[in-house]
Amino acid sequence: MRKNLIFCSLLILAISFKTVNVKAQATMVNHVALYVKDLHKSADFYKNVMQLKEIPEPFHDGKHVWFRTGPHSQLHIIQGATEVVPHDINTHVAYSVKDIAVFTKHLDAMNIKYGNWKSIDKAIELRPDGVKQVYLQDPDNFWIEVNDDKF
């Protein structure tokens, strides 16, 4: 009887811990996945333009490339889209850099088009909170915001 009571207590404790743990982690982004037309072109963009570090992916099927985007977050690029379609700037992923001027010089050196929210070429947007930001698009027209928010 005592063994059953201890087992039930441990089971309730484990379930409670699991519930608290899940709730605490529900707000953390694990990864973003983008379905792209040309895997190599997109992987090259995220590696060389966005300067993300490529990491091992478990599929090894030539249809996936993964990148590290933060200590516990990733970007997954997946081959298979049949066409490149337009996307609205309101749907975007934002990345922070330490120095927006350094990043925009990098974009200029690579001949990458960027601008502010209104698509004014090479213009830097100043958000109401003082953060500087620019917008650009990847090879599949997905919008990317790059800002200098402190991290």
C-alpha cells in the first residue's frame, strides 16, 4: 500500500512538473521553417547574406538545410515550393544585429536590395522605440527585418 502511495505521489509530481514545464516553454520559438523553390539559392542567401551558421540536419535527403538563429532557435529551409510568390511585408521574420551600419555595408557589398518599410531604397527606418531597422527579401520573396535592437 505504501509503495502504491509513493508511486502515485511521484506520478502526480511528474505530471505537475511536465505541465509547468510545457507552459513555461510555450513562448519560446524553436524554429521557423520556410518552403523554398531553390534550396541551394536560399541556403546561399541565409549563409552568406544573412550570415547564419549552417548546422547539421537529421534528414540527409538533400531537401533540407538548417541554420542557427539563436541559442535555442533555428531556421529550416525546405526544398519543394513549385513557384516563387509575392509576400506582404507585414509577414516577416526579424533578426537583430549589433550594428545596423555594418550590416547595411555588408548588404551594399553584396549588391542586396534593402530599404525601409515604405521600400525607399537603402533607407533605414527608425521605430518609435528608437530601434533602427531595414527590410529585405530572400530569393523566395520572404520578407526579413534586420534591426539593432539590443540583445
